[in-house]
Amino acid sequence: MRHASASSCILCRAALCSQPTSHGTGTRQGGRESSHAQCDVSSIRKAAERGDAAAQYNLGAAYAKGYGVPQDYAQAVYWTRKAAEHGNADAQYNLGVDYHNGQGVPQDYAEAYIWYDLAAAGKLKAAKT
């Protein structure tokens, strides 16, 4: 499938997705708004299933926003958690937002704090290298 503008589609930009977007009452990292809802997610899904943390992060963001897949917060959390468990700080932050807002998971401020703290530590570690 050809895309009119690859830079406008979260899935086409692969691991480069980091623009803030609205997600509940917090801000979730994951790509800018796009009318490009017909993206083919099969290559991203295959990479995510192989354990690629960037692909897991992007697939989670796609489910959260409904880019190329039906919007599904439970699937968004599933893939975001996988990326977060691989140490992806943006995914850790997003998981914190999900727990804070009760989006795809029961609202749990203590769990949100844990993920926010891990994200902050990951960002700090990246800044030191």
C-alpha cells in the first residue's frame, strides 16, 4: 500500500514516533494526529511479535489512537507494556498515563507512579550516555 505522505502516518515513521498527542487527561507520547487510518500494520506487528521494543511501542500507540487498526485500549496497554518491560522510557511513561487515567487498565495511581518513575530514570540514564 502506498501512502500519500509517509511522515503523516505513525506506522510509516516506525521508531521515530515521539510527538505528544492527547490521551485521556494526560499526555501520551506516540505520534501526531493523522487522517491516514488505513496503514498496513502487518510489518510492525511482525516486528513487535519478534520482540522489537520500538515496534511494540508503535503498535501500542497505533491501538491507542486507532491508526491502521481499530482503537483498542486493552491492546494498546498490552503492546505498550511489552515495550516498557524492554526498557523503552516513552512506553513506560505511556503506561503510567494509562494507569493514571484508567485507560485500558483499572485506574491505579500507585502503579502509575511506578511507571512514571521508571520512565524518568530511563530518560536520565539516556541523558548521561
